[in-house]
Amino acid sequence: MSDEDFEDQALLARLFLEELEGQLLALSPDAGVQDVRRALHKLKGSAGLVGHRALGDTFGRLERRLVAGDPDARGEAEQVVLEVIVAMHSGRAVPTAQWPDPPTDLRGTELDLSIAERYRGAMIDRLERLDAALAATSPEDGALGAYREIHTIKGAALAVADEVVAWFCHGLEERLVGSHASREKAQTALAEVARHRGVLAAMVADPDAALGSLRASARVARASTRPSLMPELPLPPKRPTLSRGRGDRGTGKPNDATVRVTADTLQDVFDRLGHLGQIPAPLAAGVADLRACAIAARDVQRALLEARRRIGPPKPWGPPAAAVDAIEDSGARLAELAARLDRVADRVQGARLDVSAEAHAARTAIGAMRTTHAADLFERVTHAVLADARRAGQELRVEVDGGETQLDRELADALLDPLLQLARNAVAHGLEAPDARERAGKPREGVLYLAAEATAGSLTLLVEDDGAGVDLAEVRRKAIERGVLAKESASTVDDARLLAFLFRPGFSTRKRTDLLAGRGVGLDVALAAVHRAGATLRLRTRTGHGLAATISVPVGASLLEVIWVRADATWFALPAAHVLAVSVPEPGELPLLPSLAELVGRKRPSIAAATVRIAARPRHGADAAAITVEAIGERDEVHLRPVDPLVRTTGPWSGAIAWGDEIRMALDPQVLVDHAR
């Protein structure tokens, strides 16, 4: 080390010591929580600047514990700062633990019971993928795969504030970084990860016990004169059971047994429940037939009684008494038959409702094992994009619709990155500055709209902003400038093709580059991720009104809550989430509105009995239209089947429903609204 470097290090050390002493007062027992938090945040940054990364991590953990309400965090932080100050004044090294020796401030965190079991189940799957990487035939591929899995586990741990697993994975990551560059490095790194795999599993199962074992092993290693790269750890075997939640520790109350099944098995059960969900439809048709038979039996009974009345009382020269008695007996038996038919119809109707409810409950329970809600996905996007808006000096409100929509967990993970890219693109490119919005007559606060909807055959995710929209003239000019669009034909290119240029790598209309935008990679990355998920991405813009990005993912059949509406004596299913209002016209009133019969291509005029206001987006009145229908039926839950794309072009259809012996069509609200306008 040169004299100049030594002087620089000495200066940094002196400044860091002054920072420690200056922040010590903010860590006193009388200090407020916000003062303590600010002090820890500053110390974390200062420690990183002078090269004390482990100490910076300690301050970061203490800050997170303080924010989470840990009453011991402030006192421990004060003690750490005092120890570092004393060590630096005496010329000793800053006291920090060397991985895998746990830092003194590290401890297990009580996880929320609502996420603990799901988190541990996910960790079991990730540990199995780590095992697969460790067993790879190519050490280089194995090292790269192990690095990715460890990084994923660390991210999942940080997401639920599991500091222990996050700390341990960070240490493993450092041993795997760049190890796939050569076979020798990869083999060495994989061997070390394999030695620690059992420790990692133990930390997921019982973090406090695993930390205690690591600390005991570290004390033994320090006291021993025998050199050892990794002391033998008194830890559980490679595959410990991860069935006990932290909230049960020490209570002696075992949790329910956990059974592991394959994803294919779950899918098979789910499909069978889907078939079970179709049973209520023919049962409903059967109930209607039974009630019709009961009505017919009563009609026959009334006809017999009327015939008997006309005959009059039996006389010696009149109709035989036996025939009259037979007529009366037949009428009574018909009345009893009609009553029995009504009772059977009631029982079948009850069974139909029970089957429907149980099938729905079973699908919900099974689905919870392999699905998540769009709200969880949108929440992660919201946190990230609000932080981006604060950095950019923008005022932003995020609105979410369809958060209850279920989607496959793996699909949700695959769609997180493109949704983030699209949302960040809205902040960086779409939303104007607050002052510019005011000048344009808009509220200072921009709006980002996130929506999800499951329809027959597809899952739709929408990211829309109310910004300035895409400057298509600038896109056209940029495309010509880059040579991807001929100047001669530029004027004939439609909007859809111009928007497609935004997906090109390196294509950006941003004039300057910053943290959020300007490099032309956001939409390119989003499109690649969407394609990997087997989905499509479509852009739509209106100048001055924002940009909408729609991701469509093909899915199978789905359950849908609908309201039955009638047109030209035919019943159609309208998704209930899109119905804003239903009204009945006054007698003699003829609303000048398009009729459903017209919109579905029927020739016969339709008699308007009710008006239905339909939203193109679920429960959102900004894009809506009103139509008239002949009748409004019941609200029902149906099993919606996708239809061939060619069939969808013949009308406003979103899917088909098997209803008894007939096929009924489900209506596409977006197409209805477009046609009604």
C-alpha cells in the first residue's frame, strides 16, 4: 500500500469515527424512533463507504427491526456503536463476525401466520431445485443454477423479512459469484454449498435453533488449535421437516401433517372439480322439467274435475257410478303426483345448490394451493412504482381493479417483471410533471390503473395511465432516423405498427437518460418476458389521455359469475362484474338505445323490458354503454368454455356454456360497448 493510499484510509477511518460519535446521541434512550432510524440509516451508508460491509449490514438489520417495532433494536444499536468506537480508539479491528459465524444482532423473526406455511412450502420447492443444481452433470451449469436458486431464496426471504435466511444466502452467494467461469472454481463452490445445504434447510425450519448451533460451532472453532475451513455443525440432516410454524414453538401442539403432491396431481383434481362444477347446469334444466310436469299434471287434474262436473251425479239411467269414482280417483292421484313432482324439484334444486357450493369451495381450496390473487401481484408493482414516482418528483395514485382474480403462482412470478416494466414505463414516459398536468387541465396527481380479469380462454392484465400518451409523430421521426422505417412510406404506417417500434431494443423517444428510462430496454424486456409466459402484449394510446398496455394469457375453462339476459327469446350470459346498473323503463317509455338483439345480429325486433348499463372494464364506468334487453334472469355461476377464434368473429362472444341440453353463449362486454357506440 502506498503512503497516499494509507493516508486516505486513515482519513476515512477518522471521519467514520467522528460519524459514529456524532450519531451516538441519537441512539440514546430518550431519542425518538425517527431519530434513531435516521441515525442507523446514515451509519449504514458510512460503514459501506469505508469498506465495513458486514457492519453496514448490521446497521441495516437493526433499522428494519426498529421499523418493525422491535423494542430491543435501539439498545442493541447503541451497544454496537459503543463497541466499534472503543475498538477504533484502541487501534483494534472493527468487531464484525465472519460468515458463517452469525452477527450478534441476528435473530429469528416471527412470521405472520397467514404467510408462514406458504413461505415454508415455497422454500421446500426451492431447496429441491437447489438439489437439482448441485446434482448437475456440468459443474459450470450447476454453479450457475445454484447461484440463481440461492439468489431467489434470498429474495423470497427478504420479502417476508426473514433476516436469518437472507443473511445466510448472501454469504452463499458471495462464494458462488463468478464460479461458473471455470470448472475448478465451479466444483469448489458447489462443494461448499453442498456442505451448507443442511444448514440452510435448518434455518428455514427453526432459525433460532440453527443460529444457536452456528454460534456454538464458531466458539468451538475459535477455541480449537486444529485448522478447519468449516467446522462440523451439530445441525439437522440434509432434509429436515419444515412442518412446524414458528408461532407453535414450545407449545407442544403439533400442526396438521403435510402431504406433498405433484403439480400434475393437483391439476388433475382441479380438472375433475371443474367437471363436477358443470353438473348444476343439467340439474337446473331437470328442475325446470319437473316443475313443468307438475304444472301439466295439475292441468290434467283440472280438466278431469271439469269433465266430472259436467257429468253430474250418477243416476240409474246415467253414467255408471264406478266410472265417476275412477275419474275422481284419477284427479286425486294427479294432484298427489303434482305435489310429489314439486317436492322432487325442491330436493333436486337443493342438491344443485349444494353441489354448486361444494364444488366451488373445493375448487377454491385446491386452487389456493397452486394459485395466488392478482392483488398480491399488483401490490408488489404498486410499491415499486410509487417509489419511482417519488424519485421522479411526480404525484401518483395507483388504482387496482380485479384484485380477487386468481392466477397460477408460476404465471404470477413470470408476469411480475413485465408488469413492473410497463408500470415504470408509465412513470418515466407517460405521466407529466404536476405543473404540466395542471396546465393541461388535469389533476396534479397522475393515475396508474392496474386491472385483472379472467374470461373464457384467457387472463387479461391491464396497465394504463392517464398521461400524455405516445407522441406517434416523434415515434415516426425516430424510426426514420434509425433507418427502420422508409421515409417514403412513413406517412402510410398505421398507429399499431408505429407503437410496435417501441418494442425494438434500444428504441426510445426519451431525450435524456436517467435511473428510470432513456436506454430503450424497458418495453423490449417486457415483451420478451411476456412471450416466455406464452402471452401477448398489445399497446393502445390516445393523445393526451395516456397509454394502455394489455397482456393476454391463454388459459383453460373457468368459473364465471354471470347475469342472464334475454334477446329474441334466447338467453345470453353477461359477466356480472361488468354490469353497472339495471333499470326498468316506465310504462310507455321507449328508450332510444341499441338492443341486445340488434347487437347479436338477430333480425326480429326486440321488446325492451329493461335497460342494462355495461362497463368495458369490470366495475369501471369510464368506458361504458347502455343497451336494452327483453328480460333479466338470475345471477348464476357457470363453467365457461373457450370458443374457436373463428366463432368469436361471428358475434360478441367470449365463451360458451353447456346448459342442460343446449349451448348458451357468453357475451364479451368490450365488444358490446364498442358496437353499442
